[in-house]
Amino acid sequence: MLQKLYDWVDERLDITPIWRDIADHEVPEHVNPAHHFSAFVYCFGGLTFFVTVIQVLSGMFLTMYYVPDIENAWHSVQYLQSQVAHGQIVRGMHHWGASVVIVMIFLHTLRVFFQGAYKKPRELNWIVGVLLFFVMFGLGFTGYLLPWDNKAFFATQVGLEIAESVPVIGTDIKTLLAGDPDIVGAQTLTRFFAIHVFFLPAALFGLMALHFIMIRRQGISGPL
Ligand code: HEM
């Protein structure tokens, strides 16, 4: 039955070469931990991707309950935690995943750095990687405010003051992010929400696509 359906679609759209292109790749020996234990360091990019997928999926479910305004944000999170079936687990995954993904991206970057995998011809992918790092950091920073509790409020205030300390354009950066030069308030919350769920994820998907296309074109770097 499934085979028939597959053949029917394949006859019309010729899909076999597409997934073969993705699936028919041998793992080079030097990145296979079954051959060299130390090759486990190559897993961190894939783990970063795996946790990112968890963040996106759990985040999509959180937005079904979260209300991005200062009257309701905190209550909506409490409601999700205490009343919604599995709400605590989904929020927990997103909360802890946010830290795990930073640890993974850091380990991945260390692997690339200490193996010199950023050298010619992979300089551009290193630059894309640095942008990915900033985007991840931005997701962490903007997400931290959303529960709208005391910790969120004061951490964001500190973060915005750090942004403000940038020479010349610091105040403009802070105003752009906070929506208000003086307080972390209603404007800040809706702005951070929009940045957290639309702007940065869009940038993340685009950059990850670039990252993976480049890895495919160049292959993984050789053994040390
Ligand atoms: C969302 C974040 C990221 C994801 C999902 C990701 C994923 C991956 C994956 C799956 C690989 C294949 C090899 C491996 O896993 O080690 C890879 C390679 C690579 N990554 Fe990332 N990465 C991310 C962020 C970064 C960052 C922050 C940097 C550096 C600043 C970076 C630089 C590179 C480079 C240069 C390669 C090629 C390495 C080689 O050929 O040996 N990536 N990445």
C-alpha cells in the first residue's frame, strides 16, 4: 500500500534522487566513533541541531497559551504550569533546552576551533557560525524576559544597560530593543516576544540552511 503510494508520487515527481542525495552518504572513518573514540567530538553540531528542533517544537506549543502583554504574561505561564496537561513538561523542556543548546553550540565551536576546521576553505561557514551564535544568544536573552517575573525583569534591565554601554550607538540599540529609552515595560515585552518568535527564528532557519548547504558542498574537514 505505502509502496504503491510512493511509486505513484515518484512517477509524477521523481522524488527518489532527492532523498537518495541526502541519505546515501558514507560517514568518513575519522568522524566515526566506532573507529576512533575521540571522534565523538563531531557529534556536537548534530546535538545543537537536535536541541534546536526540540526548542522550536516546544516553543510552538508554548505560544498556544502564552499571552504577550504585561497584565497576562505571568498568569498565562502560571496557568500553563499548573492547569494545562503536560504544560509543565513542555515548559521545562524549553527552559532547560535553552541552556543545553548554548552548552552544545559552545562545545561545537570549541571542536571546530581546536581542530582548525575554520581554515580555508571553510572560512565562510565559520562566519555563518558566528552569526548563528549571536542569534542563539539573542533567543536566550529575549526569551528570558517573557515569563515577566522579577528575575526576568531585572535581568533584562541589566542586559539592556550592557547594550547601552556600546559607544556612540548604545542608547539607540537599547531604545530599539526596549521600545522605550527609560523603562522595561509593555513595549519591551511585546517587542521581545516578536523578536523571540518571529525575527530570530527566521534568521536561525536561514543561517542553518546556509550552514548545512556549505557543509554538504565542502564535506567534513579531514583528520588532524
Ligand atoms: C545552530 C547552531 C549550529 C548548528 C545546528 C551547527 C551544526 C553543524 C553540524 C551538524 C556540522 C557537521 C560537523 C559537526 O557536527 O561537528 C557543523 C560543522 C561546522 N560548523 Fe556548525 N553548527 C552551529 C553553529 C556553529 C558555530 C557557532 C560555529 C563557529 C563559530 C560553527 C562552525 C562550523 C564549521 C566551520 C563547520 C565545518 C567543520 C568541519 O568541516 O569540520 N557552527 N555544524
